[in-house]
Amino acid sequence: MTARHTAPVAVVTGAGGGLGAITAALLGELGLKVACVDIDEVAAKRTATELNDSGVTSTAYGVDVTSESAAGALVDAVHADLGQVSHLVNIAGILRRTHLADTTADSWRQVLDVNVTAPFLLTQAFAGDLRAAEYGRVINCASFAGTRGYEYPAYAASKAALINLTSSLMFDFWGTAVTVNAVAPGAMDTPMLDRPAAQRMAAKTPTGRILDPDDVAAVIAFFAGRSSRGVNGTTTVIDGGASLLFSYK
């Protein structure tokens, strides 16, 4: 199928709100066309509409990113609407606030499916596009919890796996202009934030505040650009220095 457009195209998962929506807008400001992907199609359309109203070419897709067949269908749809993909930003994620005794096998699998399997499937699906691009970028959203453990084991394990997946995937793009990197935010002001604990988290952070999504989106934008070409297989912790000194628990 011949692509309608040839400008760089970014696929952003979790684009229906929070960090995903802010990242989609920032990448659009940088000149990319943006495919807004979210399991909530209404939310994805809301983000895409806002981007189009601001002059950014964007389309919305309601997709279960854990589905292999859906990933393949997404490739075809984005090709038809926007063109070949140069940037894949995996932000979609879930957190279940359950400890060992309360975590069911189904809940464990769901967290790993969304947080680890989905980035794998989408990278696999768009790998051909990324290799063919002038320069390709895969950017994953991990968490500080994946670097040091956390009280919710499914979430921490999934983010640790995503960090390792990030450094491992760079070998699949050996000899190309594709880089694979991750960001690992600490406590961030998104719908996933534990609101009752936010003040305590801010007090434990050397900068005296929790993150704004813009703080993380700015680092994602760096990884998305040409100037990041020398950075590959890394995970950048963004938490105001908190995890160097304290636990958020």
C-alpha cells in the first residue's frame, strides 16, 4: 500500500490523556504527524482533534495494544492514514495497587501484558518502518520502580522487564539509524498518581515537587530528535533525584 504522506510519523500509545497526550502534542510541535493510540477510542479522538485544531496532522485509533492481530492492523491503518512510521513511543501502562497476597494470576498477566508485551508487539510490528526511516526511534515509558523495586510487585516487575527489553531491542536494529531508549519517571501528576500520597512524595523529593508530565515529555522529545543519535539502549530516570536518596513508600 502506498503511503499518502512521507513526513516523519510518530505512533504514541496511551495518547488519550496524561503523559501520552502531552507527548503527542509536543511531538506534533516538532513537526511529526501523530497517530494517537489508546484503548479508549473516545479519548484518543479527543487528543487527535486537539492536535488537528492546532495544525498538527493527527489521527486516532482505539486499539488493545496487547493484541498481536490489533498491532498488525494498526500498521496498515497508520500507513493508509499517515504514512510509514519513524517514531514509536510506548506510553500506555497500568498500575494495580496490590501486594503479593492480593495479586491474582490474571491481574499479574494483565499488568505484564500492557506494560511489557505491548511495547514488544508494537516494536515488532513497526520494525520494518523504523529500519526504513531516515532515522528511527523507539521510546519506552518505564518507571523508577523498575530500577529498584516497589511495593506493588507486578508493576515493578513489568517495568524492570521493560527496561531490560529496551536495552535488548537495540541489538535487533544493529547497523541501522534506529535507537531504543526509555524514560523512567518517578511520582508524576497524572491520573495514575496516588493522590493521597502526593504531598509525602513531594516532601521526599530534593526538588520539592512531584513531576509534571511536561518534565518527562521533554526528555522523550530529546530522544525523538536527531541530536540523540549517540544515545542507545539507555534508561533515564526522571524523578527530581528522589530515588537516589529515598523510597516513595
